[in-house]
Amino acid sequence: QPQLSIQNFQKIFKTGDGVKGVSLDVFKGELVTLLGPSGCGKTTVLRAVGGFQEPDSGDILIEGKSVLKVPPEKRPTAMVFQSYNLWPHMTVYDNLAFGLKIRGRKKEEIRAAVDKVLHLVRLPGTENKMPSQLSGGQQQRIAVARALLLDPAVLLLDEPFSALDAKLRLEMREELREIQSSTGLTMVFVTHDQEEALSISDRIVVMNSGRIEQLDSPQRIYDHPESLFVAQFIGRMNFLPAQGEGSVVDIQGRRFAVERPVEGAVTAAIRPEDIVLLDGEEAKDQLSFQATIRQVMVLGHYAEVTADTVAGPIKLFVPREQAAALEHGQSVPIGFMRVTAFHR
Ligand code: ADP
Ligand code: MG
């Protein structure tokens, strides 16, 4: 039985936007991410699970029971937002203890629980600080701690790290993963950042215009995007016009095998890391293209190279040593290691 089951959830706002039917099962201990561009309906789904958004239709079950009639404060959920929402006039301890006090827990019990959760979020000894004395990252850790103290059946996180700087965001990802593995908590995480989603999720729900485009493991989403939207949204991708002929596509006379059969005018998608520079012998391969180097941008251990081919402009990733030998205007043979194709 899933820990959380969203069944054909629908909520359309007066503007016609909203969520147009989302079904999703999340299992105990899983971290599932709702990923998609701004406005695709992620927050609406999360708010519905938390009880802050009534659906037009559909059902939401937690541990097998419908929660539609349960008010937010009685639901077995806790929510963390982008804005930390700590009470500014209360100490860290009081911020954390509040939820347990209103549940009538004993003083010693609360103290022990607060101490434990502060260790979990790596902020022991901060009980007497005011939120304003903490950095943004620390405040968000306290907000996570406060949610954890409620011992929710499902923890809901709506873009919790979006307000933090890039380096801190990376740290928080790792910490959240650690918290998840040490607590076994079930989490639904919302982000518009595909890298964040790929790095922390057990499964990803890619959303577009109120609908699910693909629901898969990060690896599958990256390696086997099922739609042009997912291919465009996740990772870097080159798109070239091609002709579908069943299990192969023709790109300017070169024919490549594709996983999903396609017919007619299609878009071929090739990841920059799946394009390789060929040496003299390999270049005689009938599948190779000549590429004219336009730009070489060295980014640490690899370079991002822009080049023109008969099929169109492409970007490829090249190891730094190889990139050093490339000159503007030079023509080099390249090969495509893997091609995916989509109907337009
Ligand atoms: P996301 O979190 O993916 O950015 P939202 O769930 O917040 O998307 O919103 C989905 C769509 O529904 C957007 O087009 C948004 O403008 C619209 N929307 C959200 N909440 C409301 C509301 N209370 N009233 C009217 N439209 C809303
Ligand atoms: Mg949102």
C-alpha cells in the first residue's frame, strides 16, 4: 500500500490553468520530486496533499485513508516552504517546541526531541538564538527541523532551497538525503531545477501544463525521455531535423537506430556528451559528420564546443586536452553515439 496516493487530482482555476488530472503513488521512505516549469501545477498538487487546496475532483489517500475531509492541521503531513516562515519573535527552541506544546507533550519529552532534531539538521546548541541571528541556510534547516518534529507520514517541501545561494543549495541537497535515509521519512519535493531533481530523487514526476509528462527514476528520465518536452527540459540536448523510418532515423543521409520507432518528419535529439570527435580512421565511417568549429569554451575539466554541421548547429562536450587542439574554423569529423527521436 502506498504511503501517499494521489488519484486523478484535478483543480482548474478560473483562468483555465491548474492541474488537469494527476495520479501518483509514493511509497514509504521514497523521495519523489515534482519537477516542471513555473506555473505547471506543482504547488497546487502539494497544497492539496497538505490540505490547503480543495480538489475539483479526485482523491488523496495517506496510509490508505482519504484525507480530503481532514483539515490541514489534522493531516499527517508537514510542509516546508521557500520562505522559512519561522516566528521572528521566538527563539529557535520555542519555534521548534511550539507544535509539540499544542499537542500537549511533556516538557522533558519536548526538550529531548528538540535536542535530537537539532543534531539531525546539524545545528546543535542554537536553542536560544533568534531566527534573525541565523543565516538563510540555517533558518531553512530549522524550518525542516520543525516539520520533522511533527513526525509526519509525508513531508512536503515546496522549493525549499530556491532562496539559497548555489553552493549552499548543494550542501542542503546532501543533508536532506541524509536526513531521509536516517529517518526513513516519505517526502514529496517540489522544484523547477532539473539538476536538483536529478540529484536527490528516487523518482521524478515531470509536469507540464497541469499534467504528468513522465514519471520515472532520474536515470530513466535522463537516458530515456519519453517526450520532446522532457528532452528539452532535462539536461542539455541538441535537436536536429530528421526523417523517421521505423526503428531508424535519417539525418542528412546518415541512418541511426532509435529505441522508439518513428515515422515521417521528426526531431532527432542527441546529448552533447554523446557526440565524439573521431580520429582519421574512424572518420571514414559513413555515419560521421564534418563539423566546423565555431567556439570552444573551457569549463574546468571539459570544454563546451559549438560547431556547424550539414544537419545544423550542435554543441558537444570535449575533454580539456582534446579541446586545446581545436581552432576556430577548423573542420573535424564527429560521430553521434546515441540518437533519440520524437514526433514534432
Ligand atoms: P507551480 O508551483 O508549478 O509554479 P502552481 O501550482 O502555483 O504552479 O500554479 C499552477 C497554475 O495555476 C498557474 O498558472 C497559476 O497561475 C494558477 N494558480 C495557482 N493558484 C491559483 C489561484 N489561487 N487562483 C488562480 N490561479 C491560480
Ligand atoms: Mg510553485
